[in-house]
Amino acid sequence: MVNPAIAVPAVSALVFRAWSRKTLTPAGIFAAATTAVIHVLHPWILPFLLLTVFYLGGSQATKVKHDIKAQLTLSASGARGGEGARNHLQVLANSIVATVIVALHIYFMWKEERYAATCFAQGADIGDVFVIGFIANYAAVAADTFSSELGILSKTPPRLITSPTLKVVPPGTNGGVTLAGLLAGVFGAFTVALTSVLFVPFCAESWSLFDRLGFVIAVTVWGTLGSLLDSFLGGFLQASVVDKRTGKVVEGDGGRKVLVRPSSTKPSATTDSDVAKYDSDIHATESTANAVSRTATSAGLASAKSQQPSRVVSAAEGGHNSRKVETGFDILDNNAVNVLMAAIMSVGAMVLAGYYWNIPLQIGEVFS
């Protein structure tokens, strides 16, 4: 494992940062700490560094766009848009696939009696494929996080990636992409690629300088493709709910689905409390939307608002239909989409690496 003199303070520092800045809920902190501990059990420092780079980079990206996003979107609970403290589901959505692959690689090296000293060759065995898997995971989720968090700052409206005509959609729409968001995603993937090439213990005889340069490019491209895949999956499998009064996207708290109407999720189980909570959220959202309209006077915000429908619909007029699904099918929530994307990109990278190196991807061999 990573030297305890390094691992213990490092994990403690991440936990303290999340607690002091309230970037994670208590359950989110527990999930993050557990994830970090599994990563530091790996003999290389790389897995923990990738987790750290992703967490710190994602936190900074979220901080940069928070105030502007708060003006461009609305929260399902009635508050302004923007991220609050992230919960355990959001933490695991981005890290669970990598954590499983890291654990498999730890077990493989222990079983092969190479835990204490080993290096990253080019296709020596399935262990090298596992390394590609967890690097690919963090490249993809970092690209997606940077793209979604910073892409909303684009001065040009997003276009729906699942639309044949790439129609213009409101900021925050699932599947909405911009050039600025794409470039931010490239940068996010590059941070993971650069960290990897600096801290992977390459076997010197297998990796030339040219090979390592190609590795950085491949990881960056793969991560960027992961961001695009997440946009496609989100645009297709995740409903984007719009508030009819303002035309703004309503975001679900904690990455959960947004309730369109009280009976939309479980018609037979809808209770009076469900309806009351929905009505309360609707009225709170309306109050927030009106406040935003009165206070948004800056040129940048005025420009952003000009891209939104200007008609305000009262709660009484909208009734229980003051929200509508603008795009996508209400199949998965944001957390499930993130896990699906991470799994596809991680396993896909492992399959391609195994094919390129002629290593059958037979996980059963690891436990035999």
C-alpha cells in the first residue's frame, strides 16, 4: 500500500476539506473516505492521485460556475440552480467503477506475489489491462465534470446532441453541448492523462518517450469521448424538465430525477403529502424565478435570459402541469447515467487494450 506516512495525512486532508467547505454531505464524506482508503491500499500512488485530481479539479470547476448557473437554472426544491453539497450517490457515481477495478488490480498483484514491486509493461498480463481501466474511468468522469460544470458558461447556447438538427436548448439541458464545454472536457481528460504519465511506474524497456506521448494523447481523446457519450446518454435516457414559467431547466437535488407532477413516478402510490410537497416546491420555485427576474440586471445575465422564453406562467395557470419534459426519456437519473458512462468507457478501454495487446479479458482468471 501507499506509505502510511503519506496516505493517512492525505486522506485526512481530503476529508477535512470536504467537511470544512461543506462540498459533501456526511454520507458523501463517508463514501469518499471509504473510496480513498481502497485507493491508497494500491501499492502505487497513482490511483489515489487520480482520485485527488478528479475531486479537486471538479470542486474548482463547480465553484467557478456556481453563481452563474444559479441564475440560468432552477432547483427542484425551489432554490436557485447550482450545486449544493454532494451526497454519497454522487460520489459513488463517479468513483465506484474505478474503485472496483483498483480493487481487482490489488488482488491480482497480491495473488501473483508482485504486490511489493511491479511496473506497468505493455500487455504483459491482465494486470496491465486493469491499469488502463481505472485510468480510463477518471479520464472520462473528469472530462464529463469539466464539460458540464464549465460548459454552462458558454456565451453560445447549447445544442442537443441527440437531435438530428442539433436544436438549441436551454442551458443545463441533459445532452446539451457547446464548443466551450467540449474544450473544457478535453482539459479535464488531459489533467488525468498528464497525472498518469508522470506517476505510472512504466517499465523502462517497454515504454519509450514516444510511447508515453501517445499514451497521453490516447487517454485525453478517450476521456473526451466519454464526455460526449455521457451527453448522448443523458440526452436520451434522462428527462430534462423545464419550468414553464421561466423556460429554465429544473435540476434534481443530489442528481435525482425531477418530479414533473405528483403522479408521474408512482401513480398508484401518490399520497396527499406527495402532492403537498410538489405544490410547495412549485411555489418556491416560482418565487425564486421571480426574484431572479427582478435582480438579474447585469449584461451577461441579461444576455443569458434573452435566450430563454420570456413569458411567465403563474402557478395557478399551470396547476400541476407547470413543469414539462423538454427532452429525453425519464428512464435514468443523473447518477445512473454517470455510472453507465463510466462503466462503458472503463470496460471499453480494457477490451480495446486487451485486443491490442492480445490479452483475453477473462476476469475469472484473476480469482482462479
